[in-house]
Amino acid sequence: MANRDKILLSFGRKVREARLLCGITQEELADRAGFDRTYISLVERGKRNLSLLNVCQLAQALGKSAEDLVRGL
């Protein structure tokens, strides 16, 4: 597995963990962040390489900082 894939999978896991801690569905997170639910699914599975702006939108929707989502990647 390439390092790029590992980073995307790790980021996706962090998003999923944060979403579950908030007690919300993928659909609710998508609504809060202004994305489609399928996009959230792809992110959580490490299938999407997000732009910085999208990382910030997700973080805000989760009540976190972008730094929280990327720390340790």
C-alpha cells in the first residue's frame, strides 16, 4: 500500500471516529458540511483526496479544528 493511501485511510478513520462521537450519520454530516452523503462515505473509506477547504468544512461540521483531523497523519 502506498503512503498516500495510508494517509487517506487514516484521515478517513479520524473523520468516522469524530462523526460517531458526535452521534451523527453520514447523511447528517454531509448536510452540515454541504456535501453529498456519498462523498462522506468515500472520505471515510480513504477513496477521496480532499482539498484543504473541504478538510476545513468537515472539521467545522464536526466541531473540530482542521488540525485535529490531520494531526499524526
